[in-house]
Amino acid sequence: DAGITQSPRHKVTETGTPVTLRCHQTENHRYMYWYRQDPGHGLRLIHYSYGVKDTDKGEVSDGYSVSRSKTEDFLLTLESATSSQTSVYFCAISEVRGRGTSPLHFGNGTRLTVT
Amino acid sequence: GQNIDQPTEMTATEGAIVQINCTYQTSGFNGLFWYQQHAGEAPTFLSYNVLDGLEEKGRFSSFLSRSKGYSYLLLKELQMKDSASYLCAPAFNQAGTALIFGKGTTLSVSS
């Protein structure tokens, strides 16, 4: 299994509080991603990073920010959590190979509940 | 815009063959991935097509037609453990590193 660790695995927080989710990899992969997964919507890309300090928005980036100060860590922050951000969050990593990209490998997910 | 269409649910019996179709429209394209996801778990990689044609890997095969925006995943000799959600995911940026996922097809395999 790819070395990806998400923390925390579960979190319950109140509306309006800040929340930071952490993704840590030991594979030295250049690309890191944050997805959220909700019933009826599938996996949706929030933000991704293509290198240290290089990030870009995905399809559902509103209300989220990210930071990548080291290759191995990619942080997802909800500045002021809302109930609509209750979801399962997956981190993933990948690398560019000779012909196309390597597959995304996913962490085990963080289940976030905003009350 | 980005749009991916795959059936919501499919059922099949052990030992059978099932084909899960996926059509896509993306702003860019550089390959298509298929993932398997068991309930409560993370998605795991099944196959990748970057050129037109069929890629075979054991009981699983995947086909791509770029001109038609179409792919399918073929599962042979179905087993109960194949009951899962199957996700179609085209890569829409030039590097092939940013994926957009379909909502998934939930496959139920019965004995």
C-alpha cells in the first residue's frame, strides 16, 4: 500500500469552527489531492497540489484552503466549518511517469461531521 | 464543462460477465482510470487507458474510445467480493494528473 496517512480519521466539530485535516505521504510523490465524497455526488476534487507551494482549485473549492510547505504534507483547512461540509474527505497522491500519470493512491479517509 | 455518465446500479450473478459503461465530456483529456471502492473503504486502482483499445488485467479489462468519449470496464468470472462501487475517472489536464470522478456504479453480485 502507498504510504499515505490521513489525520484525524474521525472528527466532530461545531459550525463556525476552523478545522484542519492533514495528509502525510512517504512516497515522495509530486502530486497530492483532496477529494470529498458524498452520497449522490461521488468523489469531487477540492484542491490539488503539483509541488511545494504550488496548488490549484478543483470543482468544489469554495470554503476550503490548502497549503503544502513540504513535499510530504498537504493540509486542508475549513476556515469556518458549515454543515454542508459534513463529508468523507480523501487525500490522494500520484506521480507523472513516462507515459501518462501513475494512478492516484488514496488514503483511508477522514470522516468529518459538522454539527 | 465536465460531465461523466455511468449507470447507478447493476446486478449480476456469480460466474457471469458484466460490462460497466462510462461516457464522458471533459475540457481536456489525458487518460481514463477505473477504480473499485468497497463500502466504507478508500477507492483502489483497477485500470488505466490512455490510448484507444482494450487493456486486460486478469479478470478485469477496460476499453477506451477517445473519439466517442466512451469507456467500459469488463468484469469476468464474477465473484461475491466484486460487489462494490466502480468509478470512472477521466484525467482532464495535460499532465493527466487531475481526475474527475463519475458518481460510480454500484455492482451487486449474488450467488
